[in-house]
Amino acid sequence: MKAKILFLLHSNAGQTRRAVDELAKGICASSSAEISYIELMDAKEYPFPWGFYEFFSIFPECAIEKPDPLTINPQPILSDYDLIVIAYPIWFLSPSLPLQAFFKSHLADGLKGKPIVSLITCRNMWVEAGQRVTQWISEKGGALVDTIVLADRSPPWTTFITTPVWMLTGNKKLPMLPEAGIQEEDYLRLREWGQLIGDTVSSGANNWHKPSLDQVETIALQEKYILPEKVLKNLLFKPAAFGIYHLSRFLPIVRKPFVYLFLVFLVFSILILIPIVLVMKIFLRIFFKDIGESLRKKALYPYHQ
Ligand SMILES: Cc1cc2nc3c(=O)[nH]c(=O)nc-3n(C[C@H](O)[C@H](O)[C@H](O)COP(=O)(O)O)c2cc1C
């Protein structure tokens, strides 16, 4: 009998969709698995390119995980599938809102007992969001067998400019800077991962033992962001999002100015936070080597614990 694989995906600018297509090509090259796709959607419409305010206005809901309800119809029966691939982009250090909506819906209960591969696309900061998804999968009783991450490999100072410009204008290439987005060779490498998945599926579908995570080169590249991301998310994003979300529920008129205020605050705090985080990193490395190491392991291998 043919194995059945379901891709649950959300993609706004197209990178996750492309990644899914490449992974699926690899799976098809090494197995006769039947593949289905479901686009995750919630009640909001997300534009591309984004308007300036639209882009930042989703920040509070993203950061404190308040998505609109999932709106896919008809809903698939997840228990029919041998493997589920959950593919999503990162938004404000969190999984994108439609992905959050999926995990808040009853549909996610169908993940129980299923092998799951998660596929993330991002600029460069995915660890906090990846850990949330790992946690949600485990709460639903699913078995995460692999996490594949595709990030923009260009220098962070360039992607800090090129990614927002691309999101806000649709233009990926600015003069003198590398093109925004995931590189072609990284997309193509996904076919290899797809073939590995296809091999496993063909060899009996239940042969999911050790995640191949430690072989994923792109993940090792992101290690240096683990601590800055943790600090940014917990000390800045969450408190600010909580404040804006709750204040604007009582007084909707304050939402827009507060979102802009956050933006200004964000730029300044990045300038302040970066040196603080660097000092913390040195301190951790020298005096609390074990804590630093356990933080690193937890981020990179959350399901090996
Ligand atoms: C609203 C928004 C917020 C984003 N926030 C982050 C972020 O916090 N970290 C990151 O690495 N990338 C971030 N990105 C970049 C996207 O994660 C990245 O471009 C992703 O590959 C887009 O996937 P898609 O093309 O399938 O929509 C953000 C993009 C958008 C639109």
C-alpha cells in the first residue's frame, strides 16, 4: 500500500511553498508515496508585499500567540496519513499566525501518535519559535522526527535591511547588497532530505529513529543567535506585545501609536541589547559553562532531552 504524506503549510512570500515543493520532489524521487497539501489559513488575510503599518500591526498577536481561528474547510483527517510535514515561516520570533491557529484548533489533536517533520523558513532567528512548535507537537502527542531549517545565509546586517525591504516592497535585490531570501542551493539540498524521508517511508514508514537534525548545516549556523533571541523575545517582544494587545482592547485608538512606539523602541533596544547580550555570553562561557552548554543543547536538540 502506498504511504500517505500530508504537508500542512503556511507561506506568505512563497519561500515556504518553494521549500515544500523541493522536499516533495525528493520524496517522490525515492518513493511512491501519495502526497497531499493543505494551506493553513486563519480568518485574517495577509498581504504580500505588506503595507508598513500592516506589517508591524500583527506583532502583538504573533508574540503573545493570539491568532484568529483556523479557517480551512473541509478539514483533513490527520489519522489517515503516515507522515505529516508542518511547514511555516517565522514571524516576530514566533511561528506565523496561521500555524499558531492550527495548533489552537481541534484539528491538531489528530497529530497524536503521528511522525512529524517540521520545516522552517526564516531570515535567521528561528530557535524560540521552533521550540514552541516542538512543545505543541509533544503536547498533542505527536512524534517530531526531524526539524529542517532554511535561513537566509547572507550577512545579518544585510538581511536586516534586505528582508524588510523585500517584505514591504516585493523587491528582493537592492544595489550593492546580496539578494534577499533563501539561496537556490539550499532549496535544492531539500531534495536530499526529501529522498531520505522517501527512503524511510518506503522501508515501512515506522522506521523513524534518530532525527537527522545534527546533520543539518543551516542549524549550526544559527547558534550565535540563541541567546540574543531569547533575550529579545522574553525581555522585549513579549512584554511589549502583552501591553499593546491588552491596552488596545480597551482603547483601540492607542494601538497604532503604540505599535509605532514599539518600532522606535525596538531599534534603540537592539543597539542597547546587543552589547548586553555579548557581555552575558562571555560571562556565561567563563563562569557558567554548563548552563551555556545546556542552553545550546536545549535549543538545538530539544527532543533529544
Ligand atoms: C511579519 C513578518 C515577521 C518576520 N519576522 C521574522 C523573525 O522574527 N525572524 C526571522 O528570522 N525572520 C522573520 N521574517 C522573515 C520570514 O520568516 C522569512 O522571510 C520566511 O522565509 C517567509 O516565508 P514565506 O515566504 O513562506 O512567507 C518575518 C517575515 C514577516 C512577513
